[in-house]
Amino acid sequence: MKNFSNAEFSPEAIELMTAALEAAVATLPEPVHASHVTALAESILRSASAGERNVANLQRIALMELQLAPR
């Protein structure tokens, strides 16, 4: 996982990011690979660090990045 050690989020932002990650993972076909969850989490952290707080947008961006990621 990328280094997000300097990132700070409010408890509310963490709840939003958690909801976005759970929703994104729920859309993936079984079996869900840990690498996919990690990629989604990194994307959500990046987007939230840039100021995004809408759960649907965080989810959508993460899923789009996962789809575009090289395999």
C-alpha cells in the first residue's frame, strides 16, 4: 500500500471512506482478491485527500481506477 502516513481525516471522513470502500467491494464479483481491495482503498484515500467527500463519487472513482489499472 502506498504511504498515507501524513494523511489526516476526521472521524466523519473515515466513516464516508469506509462506506465507499464497502460499497465498492460489494460490487466486485467473487472471489474478491486482496489486491483489488487494496487498490480500491488507495484510490479512496487519494480522492479523500484531494477533498472528495461524496460516498458515491469515492466509490465510482475507485471502481473506475480499478477497471483501468494494468493487469
